[in-house]
Amino acid sequence: MKRQVAAVWTWVMCLAAAFLYASVVGAHPHGPDSTVYLTGTLTKVDLELGAIEVDTIDKRTLTKANVLLFVEKKARLRQGKRRLTLADLSPGQQVSCVAEREEDNYGRLVAFDIRVLDKS
């Protein structure tokens, strides 16, 4: 009797773990490769468009790339502990960005976290 209860309990726990895993993986609205992390030099800030351009190294091809990032309205922009606005950014600064690739807008990148790395 104890073996049957243990077997049923093990089966129930495995099933629960499978459902939990499926709900966590399926909860993210974008694909697994939709989040992009990049570090590079800020080359352009477009306040009108709400976008920045960053010179970085493409991790797949190991070549230089200039990447256009649209900045989310509620994006976190920081330099250390200090909060920044898009107008505070200037070309030449070293930045680290986290963005998501939007599938419905031709795969454009939208940054939601931008960190200025240098102390200028």
C-alpha cells in the first residue's frame, strides 16, 4: 500500500512540475531570443524620435555594428545611482543596454534599461 501511495505521489509531483515549467516558459510573450544585451559607445541621441544609436560588436559575427534602439517611455536610464533622461545622454559615452526585439514592428529593438558606464 505504501508503494502505491509513493508511486502516485511521485507521479502527481512530476505532473505538477511539468505544468509549472510550461506556465513559466509560456508566460513570456516573446520568444527566448527576444531580449538583447549590448555594450558600446553611444553615437547618436535622437530626442524627437526617442531613439539612440550605439556602436557595438556583434557577438555572432564579431564585427562592428551600429545598432538603433528605440527608448521606451518608462525606460530606466542611470549613471551609477543617478537617474537620467534621454536629454542627459550624449555621443561618446559608454553605455550598457537591455532591449527587447518587437516581433510586431519588424523586429525593432526597444531599450528598457540603459546604464552609462563612464563617469563623465
